[in-house]
Amino acid sequence: MLRRQDDRPRHARYGGRPMGIEILVALMLGSAAAADGLVRPMGRRSLAGLWLGQLLVLGLFGLVLALAGNAPVAALVATGLALALALVSNAKAAVLGEPLLFTDLVLVGAVFRHPQFYLDALKRWQLAALVLGAAGLALGLALTFSPALQPHMEGLVLLGAVLALLAITLRLPRWRDLAPCPDAEADVARHGLLPTLLLHWRRWRQSADPQPCQDGLPAPASAALVIAVQCESFADPADLFGAPELALPGLAAARRQSWAHGGLLVSGFGAYTMRTEYGVIFGRDEADLGFRRFDPYLTALGEASHALPARLARAGWTSLFIHPHDLRFYGRERILPAAGFAELVGPEAFAAPAEGRYVGDAAIADMILARAEAAKGPCLIHAVTIENHGPWPVDQAGSHGSMSSAYLALVRRGDAMLSRLIDGVAALRRPAVLLFYGDHRPSIPGAVMPGGDRRTPYVMLRFGSDGAIVPGPDGAVDRTPADLHRALIAAITA
């Protein structure tokens, strides 16, 4: 008598071999655990973390089984994803000094819109492995799809059971108290990559918006102007390459004349522009942000009343944001208007760059000064540059050791922008404050690597109604971006 389809052996129904589905799953879980052991920083994984990691891989297996109906393919996909995440996390740690974060997964769409921001950080073999792996995955799923209903349903049941078990596990005391502080490196070393992604996401989901800020700032006695410029990858090459003769002349002159200057204590290296930008605009310390600190723009809409433009608007100011690149990055096109910016000036306002990939600092300086001259009442102009975005090729070792002439050429353009803005604001002859700072240090493999000092320079200058620069009361002071926000308010209201 012929067998019905559902009477076939289990391994046949799932497209597997006679070794059985149990052995297949065991091999998958063991391989995924081995892949997690490769993630840096390495450490002895906790049993609680191992349990979470195994559940997550098993849940992914159930998901792919529900979609494809093929157990070997589902096991291969789950193992491959664990290995791919390990490779990506290690590549990121080597370039940026941080493992993969749960907030990085939100930016997957941006990888396809602007791949140069992300793929340049990968080595050729890593990029080739990811591309071939993705292509192989798509082809394998298409070729091995099973029309039988039962494996799809069993995959759904397994996925539901894993999700229920995860929900129960995370409510138990041993797991409920894991990863209480936002320390990604320590948590990856102790619990593993996948568990840390889950635990940090869960803590982030539990965070709450602060109480709304209702107070404004005092209205200026006369027309006032505030210009803040966040300069892409702006750092002093004398510090980066240990060569005093490479010091930037514009920055040195600005420091001598400044109301305030010093090192900006940014938390990111080589990336995470939005952390510095958020701190200066919104003024909330990373200690208060908790797990929101990794990407504060994800929750910035709930904190909009704390932003400087919003507080200035309550005192009759207008605010303008200038950035010559896609304003959808970090959701700026939604967040910044809510934060009080009355107008956003994006890439469409600039001509195509004559050289390089990005709009130059000189063009942004032209825009800032033109809008400053046209401003009639109290006005804040906040600009974010992009010309000095990496990657920067490294020179062959010379008199200064490993360095990058490409970076030097671009950072000097930022320095020239600073000098031009100082002269331009002085020529306006109106009370003004100019703030200029770097968002993070550059990551230049072989020349500037993570693990050391992360400070970038900042300078703040005050101008009187006659255009003269008003000297400041103090010497160099290191500040966090939130501290710089408060120092800017103090300069505005002084």
C-alpha cells in the first residue's frame, strides 16, 4: 500500500538526512555557540547568557522553518546569521571600538540608501563573504522551499513556544536583573552578542521620556545671533599624529581669542555623529539617557521640549538647521522641526560638489553667513558638515609615521571654515556667539585607531555689537556635549 505524504519519516518530511532532526538542531546550536565565542571582547559566557543565546537561535530556526519548510536550510540560516553577526560585530569593534549594538540594527535600511557609510569599514573578504552569503541564502530558500504544510506549521509552533519561553525567562530573577547598565563591551564579554542585543533592547524599551521642559530662555536685549557648527571628523592632527607642526592655525587662533575652549568628551569614535549632535542640541547627559545613549535620536521626539531651539522659540527666537545631506538620516526631517527648528536646509539648497563626494565646508560657510546676514531678529543657526567624511587612505610611513594626507587636506578645509566664520560674524557687527566643534575623531586603520583618547576640540567665541571678540574668563575646560549645551546657554544669556 502506498504511503500518504504525511506518513513519510520525519527526516524526509523536513528534507533532512536519516541522522534526524534532533541531531541537526544540536549541531546548529553548538555551531552558533561557537560563533558567539568568536565575538570580541571575548570572555567566559554566563550560563544565563548561553541559555538566552540558544533560545534566540532556536527561535530563528523556527522562523525560517515556518517560511521555508526545510529543516536543514533553517539550521544553516540560523547558524549563518549567528556567524555573520559575529563577523560584523568584530569588524565594527576593530574600526569603531564598539561591538554591534541593538540600535545598529535600526540602520539596516540606511545601508542600502548610503552604502558608502558602512561598507567602507569592511575588509574585502568580509564584504565578499556577506554578499555571497546573502545571495546563497536567497537562492537556497528559493530552491529548497517545501510545499508540505506540516513543517511550516511546526516551525510556527516552535517559534511561538520559544517566544513564550523567552518571555517567561526574562521575568525570572536571574535574567530580570541582567545587564542593568548600558555597558555593551562588558555585557558582550559576559553574556554573548545575541543575548546582549536582546537585553539592551529590552532595557531601552522600558525607558521613559523625561518630564517636558516648560521654561524658555531670557529674550536678548538686542538682536542676537548664535551659530553652532558641528564639523565632521574635526580633530587636531597635532594630537592625532603626535606632530606639533601639524597644528591647525585657525583653531589655534580661535583658542587664543575664545570665550571658552577645550576638549569635547564625545562617547563615539569614528562614527555616531548623532550622539554628539543630540547632546549639544538637547542638553541631556548620557548618564540620564541610560540605554537611550547608544542612539538618542530614536527617542528624541519624546524629549523635544528640552532642545535649545524649542527653548529659544519660547523667547521669540527663530532657528535654522543646515546639513547638505539626506535629512532622513536619524529621522532629522521629523525630529528637528519638533525640536524647534523653524526651517531645515538640506542638500537640495547646494550645488553638486565640484570635487569629492560631499558638499564642501566652504559652501556651508557661504550659506551660514548669507542666512546670518539676512536674519533680522534673534536667530540660531546650527550646521552639520560632511565634507571630511571618511574613509581616508593611509600614507606610507614617513617622517610622522603612519598618517593620512587625505585627512589632513580635508581637516584643513574645516579649519579654514572656522577662520572664515570668525571674520564673517565679526563683519556683521551684532551681538553673536559662534560655537565650532568636532563630532568625533576619525577612524583611520593603521594611523588613528580606537582605544585611546576620544576628545575632539571645541571653541566658543562671543562678539560684541561692534564685531569685537569678547575674551572669556577661563582657560581650557573639557566638557561633554551636554555640558557644551549648557555653556552655550550661559554664553547666550551672559
